[in-house]
Amino acid sequence: MKHGQRILCIWLPDWPLERLAVARGELKGRPALLYDVQPRGGGLRVVAYAPRLAAPLAGASPASVRRPGNQRKTSRSAARRTAGIEPGLPLAEALALHEFFMLRSRQPLELHLEAHDPLADRLALVQLADQCQQFSPTVGLEESPRPDCLLLDVTGLAALLGGEAALAGQVGRALAERGFTAHLAVADTIGAAWAVAHYLPATEGRVLEPDRPVHKADRVDKKKRAEKKNGVEKSHGQFAMLLVPANETQRALAGLPLAALRLPAEMLDLLDELGIECVEQLCRLPRWSLHARFGPQLVRRLDQACGAAEEVIDAQRFAVELAAEWLLEHPTDRRETIETVLWQLLPRVVEPLAGQRKGVLELVCRLECEAGQPWLLPLGLFRATASVKHLFDMLRLRLESIWLDSPVAAVRVAVAAAGWLDLEQQQLFAEETQHASPRHLAGLVDRLTSRLGRQAVLKPVLLADAQPEHACQFVPLAQAASGQQRVKKPARVKGQRSADSQPGRTFDSGERPLRLHSPPMALAVMSVAPEGPPLRFCYEGREEQVARFWGPERIETGWWRTRCVRRDYYRVETGSGRRFWLFRQLHDGRWFLQGTFE
Amino acid sequence: MSEPSLTPTPAEIVQRLTAEVRRIEGLHHSLSGEVLTTGCVALDRLLPSAGLRRGTLVEWLAEGAGSGAALLALIAAREACRQGGMLAVLDSQRSFYPPAAVGLHIDLEKLLIVRPPNRRDDSWALDQLLRSRAIAAVMAWPGDWDEHTFRRLQLAVEAGQGLGLLLRPDSIRREPSWAELRLRVEPLPLGTPPLVAPLPTMPDMPLKQRTGSAPTHSVDGEVLRRGATVPLFEQAVQARRRGRRWRLEIARIRGGPAGGSLEVELDEPSGTLYETRTTDPVHLASRLAARAPGRRSRGA
């Protein structure tokens, strides 16, 4: 341990859900559940659940949230608030509990169900770490496959910001204002800071810091009450913090449970069976015995927490912002002038990247208008490029799509994301008609995306969902290529194979229509029996006689969405040879047109 | 030694006239283009260039929804992408359903779908797709565009050397075209349905139980139409037949005679197209009737 070292650990206990709430504002206030597919046939399990997303629970302090290693010891009040839905619960049970919970609720809300995306969580946490660089030059993520902790080296920084309490309070407030619940702890070692941040209430009252213990949650609540009174209600998170004085690490750790040492679950179970429950008990045992019985990991974690073994923060390396700005002496609305300025600015941001064999993946152009809001022209590229001309052409296409109602006073371009350049060897005898060149494709996608938008240039991905409307997802090609958006993980449903082994079911050429009506179109259909096939139907004002049909193909699915879908599908051929895809809704017998075999 | 005849043979005359027609229609620049199959050997044989040329537009005309013209165009697009390049679909109606393309063995990794946010951008997007070297085939449902737009698209596809497959309503068949080939697609019923008069008392039952046929011909779990009588085995097989038929007619082609037609059938499990070998009794009777005078004359 470095002499005088001080580490600030920020634990975000509700990270996946709060990250989702911040990213998708429309979900705030709704119940949400994240699940994932367990390997080796473990089925769908709950990762996180919130009865109301981004809404602080009434009377709940941040300290009452779950902690790793002691999920079994959830308090009764916490279980009541979350309807007993805990991480690891099978999805089917969780949904049943949620339904029951909603039945008792006065305002039943639609549950947002989504597959957990650990990669998106990690990327967002890296972004948050980037923003925390304003507090410390050394910011890193915890060592974990699914990190939800940030580690800041604050050695020697407290004096600059009025003490450690002020520093931690500043960090906590910044996170709360962004909508995140945070537990902060400052200690001598990474292990101790991590342990105290995760087990705040256990230490509260035992270790008293000289800088006055502060529990900011109440303060935030007061502020929120005041805002509510004034009619301004913002979505704040909460935070709590605790400072462990220098050289008081051992005393702070003594009463903590063993899970605070970041040990694997199997080892915790074994220690629990032996009656060892807290760190203090462990410290009393001889080291050679611990090493012999439990292996090196236990001793290493204990030493790291106590400061006897070295542990360093794996600091994130952030790119320096690349931006260039041009202030116009005389504001103008002439496009030619703005284009000339862009042509001058682009090399300033592209050339430094090209020197590192990097190119632009995302670029933001900001036009500051003399009056009114500035124009933001984001540019997402299919492939990293260092070509000024290509970027200029893309920006010109974007400029064509806007109408400048006020003269532009300043132009600013900034690189939002950069990537490695793909180097291609030039071909001496290149075939002129050669197709499938990545360079040509990148150029095309960039042109289309620049003018039509990302959501207009798509790549289809099949999902293992039996309901036709959900069997295919469209992903923006620019994002799919740059890996910034992962495809939603398909759910594994009854009667279908795992999404990992087969992304979607395939059909023969005539089994699915080329055009799908989503939502399906209601039809007037006549059938000979209540559950029989269609005989006649009316489409576009014309009566069609069914000459032949294939089916029924029964689809029963979607119970985990809003309502179970139960349909009998028929492929029908009319007397003129035209084909349609109809279905009968089993719960009410109504007929719908789902698609046409174009 | 006999001197060569100065009088041209009929075949030479036809060849010379065909070349003249092509010259007049300005086809000389595209004659060197690579020829792609339509996915149906019989249709290829019907076309003067024995297929579809790269760098050209092809129009598929059909009336109403559910005609299957897009399916035929998609098969041609699949063939065009075999040597590399992507398939692009300009889906302005936002209803294109990729699982149907997978059924035709089209790789979704090579499928690009473009959905312009408004109709004004449709022609621009199609122009860009046709002009790109990365795209081997483009499928689109063009709107009511003027001739200048179609001329622009023709130049774009020549520059990109892909294949432009345009799905259009049959009502425009009299209008001038910038496409090299205009095909009319008429869907045909697959055959006589095996259904007979309903018997309301007959319960639903799996086919193999009702026919007692060998398991190899049974359809496990499939239920026949409620109310149908017990079908004969042949009828049951006919009921399970999975295919689709069309009549294709060449409405217009540059450098060749229009009016040729043929009937094709799609084998749905394999996704292949072939010329229909008709076994329709009416057709057979008419064929026999047509041959009868010849036989009588030989016999006489």
C-alpha cells in the first residue's frame, strides 16, 4: 500500500435499472424487470426488478438495498417493497408475483421486461468514469465481470476541495443529480473502501470519522420536498457516504461480514459452515492455516483489504477531446460560407487521429445561431474514416436537410467516437465490377445515414420469438457495425431452442409472407364452423373466395408481455391464385390479416 | 467446289435484324454486361440474352396484393447476389418481412433494408442504392414517378452494374419504360382443391389416423379441415402439396420479341423455380385434340 493513499469507492447498487431509466426517460415511473438466460438450461432468471423505475421508494434509504453475498438476508420491509422479487428468481415466478403485486396496487402499470445487457452497462459505466475524471485523474472500474463500482484515487486531493467529506459529497451530489443512487466510502485501501461502501449500515455508528459523519440522503430528501412544494420535481437519486479515517482500516473492517472481502460464493458458504461470519473472526485465525485450508485467494483478499498486499486501480484511459471551432465575425446563413468553414475545420480534428491510425466514427457538428437554439448535426459512420472529403460530403448532406432560420455565428466540430482504421491493400488489377467491397458499402451506408437518419438504414436480425411481429428486429446498420448497440438478446420461450444456439426459426419459402401488417388488420371473414378455416373474406372492398388453405398453425406465446397471444394462422389461396396470411384470435374469434404473400 | 451462296439464310436475316433493333434501341453499351440467371432455366431460355443483364432495370408487373411477383423478383435478386454484393430492399411501406427472405436461402447478413422517412427521399435513396458498387441487386416498389426519374435510375444502375428490380402495378403496362425487361406476373391457383362437401359431424383428427396410410405419408399433428369427408390418399397428398404457380409474360424487352409466356412453379421447401409440367386434364385433352389430325393424316 502506498503511504498515505486514500481511495474513494462509489458503489451504484441499482446500476442496471438506473442506467436504463436514465437512457430511456419514457420508462421512468413504470415497473421494470431485467432478466438473463442462465447457461446449461438454467432458464430465465431475474437480474433486477423495480416496482417503479427511477422513483425513490417511500421511506427507503439507500442503505436498505441488496448487497452481494447476503441476498438471503433481505429484510422483510425490502421484500415487501419489491414484492419478493429478488435476483436469481425464475422469471415465471417473478411475473406471477408482479401480477399479484399489481392487483393490490391502485394504479396498475405495464411491466417493462427486457433482457439484461451487461455490455451496455459496462460501456455506460466507462462513460460515467470519464465524467468522474473531474474529481480525480485516476478513475477505474472494479475487477468484476459485471462491474457496478467506480474507484477513484483521491490521495492528496481532499485539501483542494475542502476535505474528504466535501469531496465525497460533491461526487455524491453529481451522481444523484444524474439520477443514480450511490454509496460512497473513503478508506486507505481499495478493499476497505469497497467493503465499507457495500456495507455502510453495518459500519455506521461503529467507526466515527473525525470529519463528522454525514448521511446525505436526508439532505437530498429535504431538497426534493422543497422542489415538490414549489412544483418542480426532478428525478434525483440518493447517496450515502462514510469516511474511514486513515490508519483505522482494521477497526472499520472488523465487524463486516466476510462477503465484504470480495470472496467467491463457494468460499463464503464453506466459511459459513465453519461458523466464521465476520472479518474479525477471520483475522484471529493463523495465516498459514488459512492459506493451507482455503488457498491463496482468501489471504490475498484479506491482505488487500488491510493494506498488507498491493492493489492498484486499473485506470481508464480517456481520449482527449478533439474539437475545432470557428467564430464568424459576421453571422451568416449562406451555406457556401458554412461549407467553407467546415472544410477548414475538419482537417484539424481528423489529422491528429490519422497520425495514430485512427479515424472518425462519430462526429458532431454544432451550428451556433444568432437567435434561437443551436443546430446539432450528429454524424454516425459505418466505418472509421480519416477522409476529410468523405466527412465533408456527409456533413453537406446533413446541411441540406435543415433550414437555417437564423444566421450562424459559430461552427464547431467535435469527434464523439473514434476507431481504428481498416487498412486495405490496393489491388493492381482490381476488377472494375467487383461487388461487396467494404469500402463501397461503408460509403453507401454513410451517405444514406447522413441524409435519411440512422433508423432508415437497417439490418434485419431474426429473434427466437414465435409471434410474427416480434420475430424480426431491425438494427441500424451504422450502429451494428460500430458495435455501439447490441441486438436485444432474444428470449427463450417454450417450444423453441435456446437463443444462443439458434437466433431465430427459419421457414420454407412459402410459410411466411413477404409483407407483414403490424399491427394486424381486422377482416370480415366467413368460416363454416366456429373454429373452422376461412371460406370467404372481404379485402379492399372485394370479396375473396378461399380456394385452398394450409393450416391451422397455432401460435401461443407472449404471456410475458402484456397478454398471452393465442392465434390460429391460415395460409389461404384465393380463386385467382393470390395468397394471404390470416389468423383467428382464439379468445374472441375475430379474424385478422397478418400479411400478404407478395 | 461450290461458291458460297450470296443469299442470306433466314437465320442470318433474323440475326442481322435483331442487331439492328438493338442498335436503334441503344443497347450496344450494355451488351457486354454479365448475364445473370432469373432463377428459372425456362425463363432464361425465353429471354434473348439468356438471362438478366447486370446494369439494367427489370420491371415486374402484377395486379393487387398477394400476387407473388415480389417473391419472383427476390429469387432473381438471390441469384444476382451469389457472386458477391448485397441485396438492398427499398421498403417505403415499412412492411418487408425478412423471415420470408430467409425461406429463400437469402443470407440476412447480406440484406440491407432502407426505409426513407418520407416519400420525397425514395427516389434519391433508390438512386444511391443502384449507383453503389456494393449492391448486387435492389428491390423497390417505385411510386408514381416521372420519366426523368426513371431515366436517372437507368443511368444509376448502369453506373453501379447491379440489378434493379422494380415491382409495379399492372395498370402501367401501356406506359413507356426505361427498363430493359418488363414482365407481367399472373398468379395461378395451385390446382384443384381436394375438398369435398362438408360433413359437420366429422371431428378433427390427424391425417394418419383418418386415412390409415403409411407413416411416411402422414402429417403428424396436422389437422385436416373440419367438416371434410375422409379424403382418398391421393387427395391427401394433393392437399399437402406445397408450391405456387404463375404465368409469366414478357410485356416488353429490348432487342427481342415481346409476348412470350410460360408457366412456372415454385417448390416451396427447396425455394427453386421450374417450368410447370401441367397435368391438368383440360390441358391434356386439348393437347390430344390438337395432335389428333396429325395422327389421322399419317394413318390415312
